[in-house]
Amino acid sequence: MAQAHGDQVIHYKQYIKIWGWLLVMTLLALGLGYSPMPEGLKAVLLVGITLAKIVLIASIFMHLKFEKMNLVLLTFSPLVLALILFFITFGESGGSSTHTIITH
């Protein structure tokens, strides 16, 4: 069986293969979480795995693989806006003399 999208066809085998990759990446991320390695490297690897999972889910399960670039950019624009807002407010999250954030 296959699901048609315009003139493109996605077979159920591809869904199962992508699901397998997502499972492997999730298990890898889980293993990285418990591994003894520097926190900075661990964070970079976990973010990389998460971004790879986002791309797989968006391209296959959300069918963005077959869409025009305008729709793809429209879909990911909230992520860009969230990053902009994060970096605008990042400096103010350090605390003040009445409210301090303890970091270890």
C-alpha cells in the first residue's frame, strides 16, 4: 500500500524505516544522557540528534519533502522567531540582587 501526494508516492515500508531510525536516535540520545562525558559535548550531540529527528519527522510524516520551499520556510519560521526571542531575553535571565539563580 502507498500514500499518494501529488505525483509522489510514499510506501508504508518507508514509514517503518523512518520509525526505526527515530527509535535508534532516541535510544542513542538516551544513552548519551547517561554517559560520562563533558556536559558541553553532550549538549551539542543531543541537540544534533534532536535536529535530525525534527528533519525526519517534518520531511516524511508532515510531507514537507514534497512541498514548495515557501511552505517549508513558513513551517520553520516559528523556530527562528523563538531563537530570536530567546537571545533577546537571555541576558535578563541571570538574576538580580533580589533574585539570584544558583548555578553549579
